[in-house]
Amino acid sequence: MPALPKSFVPTLLIGIVTAIFMTPLMWLVVSAFRPEGDILGHLSPLTWEIIVPARVTTENFTLLIENGFGRAVFNSVFIAFGSVFLGLLINSMAAFALSAIEFPRRGLVFAVVVVTFLIPFEAIGIPLAGTVRQLNLDNSYAALMGPGIANGFAIFMLRQFFLSIPKELFEAARVDGVSLFQIYWRIYVPLSKAPMVGAGIIIFLFQWQAYMWPLLVTNTREYEVAPVALAKLIGQFDFDLGQMLAGAVLLALIPALVILPLQRYFTQSIAGTGVK
Amino acid sequence: MSADSSINLTRGGALLSPGSVEDKKGRHQATLSAILFLSPAFVLLILFRLAPVIQVFFDSFLNSSSEWVGLENYRFLLESDSFLNSIRVTLLFNVLINPIQIVMALGMALLIVDGAKKPGMWQTLNLLPVVVPLAISSLIWGVAFRPDDGIINAILIAVGLPEQRWLTSADQAMMSIIILASWVGVGYWSLFLVAGLHQVPKDVMEAATLDGARYWRTLWYVRLPLMRRPLAFVLVADTAVNLLLFAPVQILTRGGPVDSTNLVMFDIYRNAFVFADLPLAAAETVLLLIVVMAIVGLQFFMLNQRRSGS
């Protein structure tokens, strides 16, 4: 019997572990394409039909869209990408000031940034939502996006990277009379692909995972985000599992398509913070 | 680091504008630019982070009619069975889930780093659960845990084990939430540990690929001690996340059965919205903030130590 390659056992083991972790997602995808009545029928007793659908349909998706879920998905995507766009801009500007510009009390200002990322947003969401409602700012994109744009951890991460950019570049540009904004925009931002992607993913996941905050500051369909819309399906008297699973597929697919190709940069940006 | 850059900047400033008056003007201008660069992020951080903390702190000394009651809310909390039970449940949950997640994440990271083919593919696949919104994962697992027609009981029956009550049993509901939260978290935390394992020097890694007893000894005495910082980071960050867990409880158990999954974040939500006692929720939030900030502060302190040490 030929000797097994050295990588055989670990590959087999990680394959088994991954298969276990993937099972709920595979079941989710397969069930979303089943007729509603078939979904629970195939769970117990255990047969291959759990993974292999007997009948395939896209009815769940069309029903979900007809029921206005498209609006909720649009809201979630708009909020997440809007926050990433605005957040990358203002967080990197703050990081630039905290790394390249010398000004009095810089250390103190940086300490404030650090304190803000020690504050867990989930914990202060409830009183803050009360204020937002009192000011009649609930049910608006501003209320939904607001907490996710400025991010202390993103500022911290970008600053760590900016500090590693050779100061000579900054000085040479200053001698040539280049404005600070041009230095930021033409030198620092283009050099910072990995930490910008890392910060973007942090902001994206914050908004994509948001559940309690949207629950607190919206109560109209117009501003409902997708996870809240789906969670409400389960609370309704006549709840349609097929639509819920179809929605779950969409909500898992969008971030997977956005984040997985960029995962390499995310790992690099973790390295930059000194975690590893 | 900062001493270094200040020397450089002074030199740059001198090149730009010789003479002390000009120099002072340059510094003034730098401060003005810094304010312009900082203000958008700072306004938002103050509005959405700092101001609410100050507000919740003040609210915790008021009653429902906005009258000053001093420490009354705190006294009430510390004497309330519901709050004490919620603390007990939250601590038990964390004592169980954090070691479970870290051991599993470490195991996964070791398999990925030590010789599995296509490490990037496994890493990517196991990262998928964390990109699914937690509210959605909770819904999927809620279906899987159904006692009568759920897939998990179907698997138990197929391998000859007795069915379980899962989320509907006061004894098993917390375990069910641990399973679901670990499904989400393990792949994510292993990402940080893979990054850490890659930092362990090459010659140690070569000894590690040898099989048998030598592997485990190298792991235990050489590699894990070198992994102290990434492990500590993951432990602290994971604890902060799990102290604040909310969505699975709100969606699946509403704290029950018989308060067995009444994690403190859900207890706060319930005090605020079911019992409409916002000041009490504020006092509870202050206590939670103190604990979480102490833990996350510790994490930041350790990260900083790492940087100045290297």
C-alpha cells in the first residue's frame, strides 16, 4: 500500500469540519428553492432529500419580492454601501490628521478615538434611540446610517498604517507646495489599499449585521432593513418559511460576494494593527 | 514614534518657512487643517458614542418621571431577582461559550496551517457563517432546532440517540444558543489565530510538521506560548461580543424558557420596552458598559504592549 501524503489527515479533518459548518448553509440554499410545503416535510426522518430537492421552484423568491422584500434589501444595501463610502472618507481623513499632521494635544485627541471604540454600540443603542425618536429623526436613512459611519477602530487601524508611510514623502510634497488635502488624497489613500479594504469590511459588517438599532429607530415598511423584515415574517400569524429562507439566501449571498474576494486584504489589515 | 515624527515635521516646517513668526503661523495653519480633517468623524463619534454614554449615565439617576433619585435604580437592580438571574445566566453563558469557541477556532486554525491542502479555500468557506446577518442565522437554527420536525433531532434519531427539546427546554436552551453562536464565531476567530500561527518562526514550524508525540509537545511547549497575544486578543474580543449577544435571544427564546436564556442585553431591552422603565434600563446599561469597557480596555492595553515591545 503506497504511503499517504503527509497532508492527507489534516485535509480530511478540515474537510469534515467544514462540511459540518456548511451543512446549515447548504440546507438553506436547497430549501429556498423548494415548494413551501416540501421544506419541513424532508427534515425528519433523515433522508438524502434534505440536501437533494425533489421539486425545484423559484416561487419563494418571486413571492418574497412581490411582498415588498426588494425594498428592504435595497435599504440594507444602500445603508451598508453608503456607510462604507462615507465612513472610509471621514475615518481616513481623521486618521491622516492623527498620523501626518503635527498639532497640539494630538495624543489626547487620539485617546478620545480609542475610548470611542471601547464603547459597545449595542449597549447605548436603547437610550440613543429614545433621543432619536424625541428629535423626530426616526424613520430616516440618516438615523440608520449615522452610528455606522464614524468608527474608532477603523480610524485606529488606518492611523497605524499611515504611520508606516515614510515621512519623507510627506515632507517632499510639502516642500513642493502640495496642499495637505492633496497629500492625503494623492499619496496616503492610494498607498493604503489593504487597510482601506479592512476598514471598509468592518464598516460593512457593522451595518449588515445591524439588527437592534434598525428595530429601534424604524417602524415603517419604507425604512425597514432586510434582517428586520425577515425576522418579522417569523412573528406573523401566517408565516411563510419558504419566503424566509429565500430572503436568508439573498442576505447571505450579497456579503459573501462582496467580502470573500477581499478576504486577503482583511487578513493583511489585521496584521497591521499588531494583533498577530 | 511621536517624538520621531515631531522632529521630522519641525525640519519640514523650517524648510517651508524660515523665521520664528512664519514658523508659528505654519503651526497655526497645521492645527486648523487638523481640525478640518478631524471634524466630520469627530462630530459623528460625539453624537453616536460619547453623548449617549453621558446621557445614559445621567438617566440612570432619574426615575420614570425624570426626578432625581440618586442610586435608587442601582439599589433596585441589585435587589431584583430578575437582574441577578440575568447576571448569573450571562456569566454562565460566557464561561461556557468563550473557551468552547477558542478551542474550536484554534483546532480549525491548526488544521488549516499545519499541512491541509488548499488552506485558503477552507479559511474562506468557514468564514461564510459570519457574513450572514446574525438575525438570519438565528432563524435558520431556529428551524433546525425544532423538536418535532427539526433536522438536528432527525440526525439524532438516525444515529440512534434520543430526541432533545433544544430551545423549548430550560435545561437545553442556553446550549442551543451556544451551538448557534459558535457556528457563527469559530471560523471568524480562527482567521485571527491563523494570522498568529503564521508569525511563529519557520524552524519551529518545521519541527511541528513532524508527526506523533513530538507534534503535540512542540505545540504545547513552544507554539502556544508564542501564540499568547493573538489568543489573548481573541479571548477578550470574543468575550466582549458574547457579553452583548442579543439577536438570537430576541428572535428565538425571548429570554426563556423560565428566564434560562435571559442574557443581560435582552434583559435591558425588556426593561426598556416591555416594562417601559427606561431609567432602570439605563442603570443596567451603565453596569454593562463598565464591565465591557474594562474588558475591551484590557485588550487595547495588551495590543499596545505588543507594539511597543517589538
